[in-house]
Amino acid sequence: MIEVKELRRSFGPVVAVDGISFSVEKGQVLGLLGPNGAGKSTAMRMLACFLRPDSGTATILGYDILKNPIEVRRSIGYLAENVPAYNEMTVGSFLNFVCDTRQIKGKERKQALDRIVPKCSIDSVYHQTIETLSKGYKRRVGLAQALIHDPDVLILDEPTDGLDPNQKHEVRKLINKMAKDKCIIISTHILEEVEAVCSRTIIIAKGRILVDSTPGQLKEKYQCGLDAVFRRITRNGKK
Amino acid sequence: MNSFLAVFKRELKSYFTTPLAYVFLVIFLFFSGYLTFKEGFYEMRQADMSAFFMNLPLLFVFMVPSTAMRLWAEERKVGSIELLFTLPITITQAVLGKFFAAWLFLVIALALTFPMVITVCYLGEPDIGLIITGYLGSFLMAGGFLAIGCFFSAVSKNQVISFVLSVVACAVLVFAGMPTTLSYVSTFLPAGLVSAIENMSFQTHFESIQRGVLKFEDLSYFILLIIGWIAACSIVLDERKAR
């Protein structure tokens, strides 16, 4: 469902993503791991068609990110790292705006809202303006806008960052529930999350892929916990 | 509803969900009235709105960039531009949606000056055609200023910088057509260049429309100006959205 080919992007002299290639199939939850500045968010931003790659390309559900960016955006759900939203809007009007842009109308919109609002537990803040929400609620609103059109592909940049342990558990449960019908990429710093939700892990550092494996295989190979595996791989900078 | 309408609707609503619209409207209406009466509206003893329209370019130089400065600078500063451009919206749809929403807001501001029209009609028998073309000229001029403001808003993340750059650009285009500027530049520039400067100015075309004559060159000046700056805004935005 996602096919990434030699994706490369630099900002001035800094190479953020240095020719990464991988593919993700339906039913897989790919965890993108890496230290700060490894290029995870840049890679996700390119897949979501926000940033244009310097070279290389990717296809999502058969649509090329360079040739059909609007089709790609239509078919994915994307949650950005800092959860951007229009702060002066209420949660309800914000979700309605997202429905407007995604052409979700009438009965279909009502069904989508009825499904997503309780799923993301934002019923109690539905009429509140976004600027008054806590970090956790903002993230849940971001998650709701990414899921509202029930996309086949989800790209979630640190989806549980700022959530309390209960909310983290809920979001992980949600991801696990959706996993079998969708193709999901999540980036995270939280290694227990990788074990809880990811069926596959890619560790990147300095824009390059260092490891492409499953959490279980990694632990088996290095005979230690994922924390130690992560430190060993990213400090050495080689496989 | 297509994406253009979605952006347009959201943007227009956002003016009225924050105090911005009300502060702008009060200040605009106060100064448009104040300047009209200060220019000797009664002393002219003529039932027309020339005193009102005469001051609009100067007022617009400050007021329109204050509306336009937030259009893109705020989106980039807050980061909501990442949300906007990961939804199925093209840059052209987003730029036009925001531009037309801001333009409609300025039209609402202009429409709220209707007591002026009532006053003139009450005091005498004005030429309604002149009033209509005056408003049409003001509407086009607001669009031109707005397109410039929209461009500079996309240039910088900082709203103050966007505002200052737009004010300077708009002021240059207004003052280039003032009689004092033209008589000064004619002392050292050939007549052809002076005429070129005159034709580049908002003032010349606005005054021409305001006189009640709708000329193709005046209309095309405003339309081309708007298209040009909006296109430049789209290009700059595409280039700088993620920085």
C-alpha cells in the first residue's frame, strides 16, 4: 500500500532524509524509530505531501506523491507532530471544516462524527475552542481529524505524546483495532509503544535506515530489551 | 462543497469569531467618517461623495494590510499550514479561498458606510451613478491592496514585517500617482516615463473610475494587478510553506 523509493530531502547543508526506501503492506503497523533529528518527521511530511522530496518518490495506494498529491492526501489520515489546528475554532466546527474539505456531507458526515467523537473521547470538549484544550485533548482532536474519513493509510507522528497513561492505553487499543484493515506508520520515542502496537520497526538515524525488522526479532538478535537495542544501534550508527 | 468554499467559509467565520473584525470595522468606519467631514464635506455645498472617496486610498494603505497580514503569516507561525496542506486542498484553492473571504470582509466594511449615502441623498440629489462607480472603484482598489498584502503575508512568518512591507508597497503605488509626485518626477524624467509611473498608480485608475467612467484600461489594471500578486503569493507559498 505504501512504496517508498530512495526518498531524499535536505535543508540547506543538512541532509534530513538520505535516500530511504521501504514498503508497507495492509495489516502492518510500522514503527519509525530514531533519535531527535533522525528524519522521521521529514519523511512523514513528504509522505503526507506537505514537503516535496529533493529526489526519489513514493506511492500510496498507487498514487504518486509527486504526480497526484491531492489524491494521496484524500486517501490518507495524517497527524502532524505538533498537532496543528485552528485554535479559535471549536472542536465541532473544526471537524466540520475537515469534513468540508474532504467532501463528507449530510448523513455521511453525521455518521462520521457520531463514530469518531466517542472513539477519540472528545464528546466533553466538542463545543470548546481548541485553544482552551489541554495538550492531550488537542492530540485527540488531531487524531479525530486524521480518522474522520476512515482512511486506509494512516501516518501518525508521535500519536501518544502528551497523553496520560489511560489515554495512551486507549489510543494504542484503537491502533491495534484498526491495524488489520489498514496500513499504519507511526513515529515514536516511546519504545514500549513499539512493543505494544508495531508489527514492524524501522530505526533511522541521520536520515538513513539502520534496521528494518520486527520488535521480537530485534530483542532476540541482541538478547536485550528494545531500549538497549535502540541505544546500541543509534549510537554506533550502523547495523 | 469543494475545498475552495471550505477555506472561504472557515476564513470568513474566523474574522467574526475573534475581536479582529469588530475592531477593524469600528476603526475603519470612524476614520472614513472623520476624514470625510474634516475634508469639508459641508463646506463644499455639493451633494456628492467625493470627499469620502478622496480619502479612501490613504485609509486603505493602512487598513487593508492590517487585514491581510495575518492571512498566511499566522498560518505559518502557528503551524496550521501543515494541516491545511495535508488536507486535499490545492495551493490555488487555499490562496483564492482566503483572498475572497478577506475581500468579502472588506466589502462588508465598505457596505457599512451606507449612512454616508443616506446623508448625501437626504441633503440633495446626488448622481447615483457616480456613487455606484465610486464604490466599484473602492471595491477593486481594496482587492488590489489585499492581493499585495496577501503576497507579503506569505513572504514572512512575522505579521509586523508583513504589515510594514505591504504598507510600503501600497503607499508607493498610491503616492506615485499624486500630482505632487508627478510634477516632481517630471522635472528630471522624460514625459513617457512620467506617464508610465502615473499609469502604474492606484490613484490614477481609482480617480478615473470615481469620475463615473468605466474604462477598460482601469478595470484591466486592477484585475491584472490582483491576478499577478495572487499568482506570486501562490508561488512564494509553495516555496516557503514548510520553512
